[in-house]
Amino acid sequence: MSDTPRPADGGDYVLDAQGRPRLDRFGRPIRRRPARPAPPAGGAGQGPQWERPLRGERPGTPEPRRRPERPDPPERDPRLDPDRIRRRAAAERAAADRAAGAHRLPRQPRGARPAAAGRTRAMPAQPAPAARAQHADPRFPPPGYRPPAPPPPPRGRRGRGPAPKPRRRRPGCLRRPVRTLALLLVLLVLAAFAVVELRLQRTEVFADLADRPGRSAASNWLLVGSDSRAGMSEEENAALAAGGGIEGQRTDAILIAHIPLIGEPTLVSIPRDSYVEVPGYGMDKINAAFAYGGAPLLVETVERATGVRIDHYAEIGFGGFARVVDAAGGIELCPEEAIDDPLAGLDVPAGCGDYDGAAALGYVRTRSTAGGDLDRVARQREFLAALTTRLRSPGVLLNPLRLVPTLGAATTAVTVGDGDHSWHLAWLLGRLALGSASETVPVGGAMTVDVGDVLLWDEQAAADLFRRIR
């Protein structure tokens, strides 16, 4: 039987399902809360203690509320004394620990050798069933219970100290390298613009022009490829098959690049043998204007012949032409037929192939095909499209060994107008690299005059073409 003390009547304590008093966390029995006494049945005017008013109060005023007296608690059962219960439980646990310790093996000192394998280890005696029943109370651990030791902390990589906590990657860790790379790219682009801006060659083009066509929302470039040999040595002149003396300046390519704000750009080729009026010199070939008055007279001649206002100007000579192509690593061109022209230093088969600077220069200069000058202007547009495609390729833009020499060659080879800047050139190349339409001024016939063989424009078709790009 359990020797847990029970009161004579359990009315003052909370009992469990077996009729035993419940204990709190300190081992004391839980006492019931006493019931609050009810007020007198007759109300405030009944009973002697309610009838007499307090001193200092007026008769007839409501009496203050009084707390009823608490009845005396009943006598406590000595078996339910909390101190007595705690002492008894402590004595029982101490006796159980002594009984369990009598059967334990003595602790071996650190470094002692374990017992031989053949020896039988003495097991502690099991407590009697009566002792087990005595300590079956779930509130207390069984005799001899020892909590298990906590697991050792994990070791580090080299077995020294605790393992480091895994580092949590913050959400912004991946953004920092991306921002750094973007900043470097921006700085590289700004540096490239600064270098090009400082080294660009400029010439006065629009300062003295008068009676010009009206402006439009689009911008129009006049792109000129001249046979200028300025800065070329005798060896370079021979390697490029430029022909003639080193001095001299004529135009082998004249193009109008029409760049609208929205829409596809248009490249319009003007044959160099076009028979037009040159201001101050009468009727002549259009390329003669460049020989008579340079870029300003050529721009004025083109504006009067076409009615299109020229906003920007860019010119490149023979030597710079070849150096830019070589610095970019060559370009791919696709002639439809084999071309053999000793005067241009060109001998290529039909089909696509890689062209270096000298071969590309001969490709845009030769007229040894059935179409003559008309075929040449088509090849010039093909070359310009191939060059812009090469310049925007990753092999040039992302390769400093290609990008830096290309920028250096372009800045020394290209001459722009006095109001043009590096960002204007970037805008032009960027728009052309996305694709462009190609046109040639419609030709209505040919004739021979005192200045040689010339081409006559189809007046109606040419007027419609120029109206679209004004």
C-alpha cells in the first residue's frame, strides 16, 4: 500500500482520481479556496451589525460595503504537512541512492587498462518488487537514475574547437559583383568615348553654307570615301594598289545615311559619275565637287541636287580604310561572281570569304563588273554593313586586344564635321548595326560629255526617293 498521507476528510484539499491530494511543484498539497460567505438574507436593514450607522455618518445615507469575516480554517491533518512530506520524500530518495550505490563497480582511474575479456562483469542487483512499487510514483525518477550526458559539440575542419556556424548568404551578396561589373563597363565606355573625342579629326563643313533645305526630325549623314593618300608611304601606296601619286583627293564613295527617330535607317548611294550642277562650276560629275572645294562644296552640291539637308559629315581615306579593317580582324564579304582587277589589286573567287584591309579596299573600288559604277555602289553598301556587324560583335567589343587598336585606327582615319562628336558616331553605327534598307539613286541613262562618261538620274523616281528621306 502507498503511504501517501490522506486527510480525514478531503474537503480542504484538491484530490486526484485515486483520492490522493494533488501536490504543487514544491511538493505541497493544493488547498481548496474557501467559499465566500453570502450576505444576510434581509438586506442592509436586517441584523444588529447592519442597523447601527457608523460614527460621523448621517442617518439615512447608504452604508459602506463591508468585507465579511473569513471563518477560521479547520485543523490541518499532520500527515498533510508540506514540510513533513518533503522530508519524507528526500529520505526515501537518499535511501534508494545508497542501496543502488552499494552494487556499483568502483570507478577506474584515467588511463587504467580495462578488465580482461574473460572476466565476468558484476551487474548491480535489481531492487525488490516491493521497492519498485514503493518508487513507482511518476513524480520522482527511479532509484539510481542519472540523466544522459549531452552530445559533444561537432569539431571543426581540423578537429580543433567547435565547428563554425554555416554562413548565411545575404540577399544582396549576388548584387554586389553585378553592380561592380556594370560600373566597370560604364567606366570603360566613358573612357572609350573620351579617347575617341580627343583624337577625332575635324574639318569645317557647315559654317559658310547658305540657302540650305529645312530641318526635319530625322538626321542625315553624308558618308564619303575618298582616295586621299595623305599620311601614306610609298610602300603602303603600293601594297594597297592605290595608284597614281601620293597627293590627290577625289571621292570614290558617296552615301547618304538617313537615320529617323523611329524606324529603319536607309542608305542611299549616289554614283560618283552622276551629272549634276556644281555651284560655281556648272554641270560636272558629282565627285568633282570634292576636288574643287572639299567637303563644304560637296555638301552644298548634294543638298542642292537632292533637296535633303545634311546634318553630319564623315570622311575616311584609303589608308585609314585599310587600317580599320585590319585592326578589327578583317570582315566577311560575299561577291556573287569572281572579280579580277589588277588596277584595284583584287583577285577573289565568288562566294563568301574573309577579307583583310587591302582586299576590302579593292572590293569597294573595283568597277570590273558588268554593272560598272552601279555594281560598285552596291558593294560599298555591302562593305559598310559588314563592317558595322564586325564592330558590334563580341570578338571586338569584349576583346581589348581588338577594341583598342580599332578605336585607335578609327580616330586617326575618320574626319568629321566641326559640330560632330563621338556620341554622334556611336549613334550612327548603333542604328546601322541593327539593320538598314539600301537604295541607289535611280539612273535614267548615260551619255558622254566634255567631262567624260556621266550618268543621268531618273528625275521622277529620284525625286520620289529624296522626298522619302527629307
